Amino acid sequence: MEATKAAQRMLTVRIARGTGEGDFKTYEVPWRENQTVLDVVTEVQRRIDPTLSYRYACRVGVCGSCAMTVNGSHAGHAARTSAAWKRMA
């Protein structure tokens, strides 16, 4: 029963598109326990908006290529869980 509840939860994210003063687009993706910000961005790119592009390499926060700005602050790598990012809000 718990898995069904989790599958129904959605996470609303706003992702900057373009460079400089680019627009923000809002997306809803399924919430999953222990998902990372990189998982969320990948979900958007694979299932909702294939025009979204981003860069990553190691997926564990070692190389630094997945660094993102979250909630207006540079917060390191996107391999942290989305719950950790939410606490930074």
C-alpha cells in the first residue's frame, strides 16, 4: 500500500531554459524516495521534454560536471537527494 501512495506523489520543479535571462518551465515528475536532483532532471528529459539538455559524468558528485543552482544558490552536485535540496530552500 505504501508503494502505491509514493507512486501517486508528484514533485513540481522549475527548470531554467536558455542562457542568461532564459525562461523557467515547470514540470511535474513522480516523487520517488531517495531520488537525486539529477534523477529528476533526467526524468524530465526522458519522459516529458526531450529538448532539455544538461551535462553529467560520474553521477556521484566526484567530477563536478553536474553542479547546478538549486533554489537560487549554487549548491554543489546534483547527485544529492532531492530531499536534501528541499532543506536548502
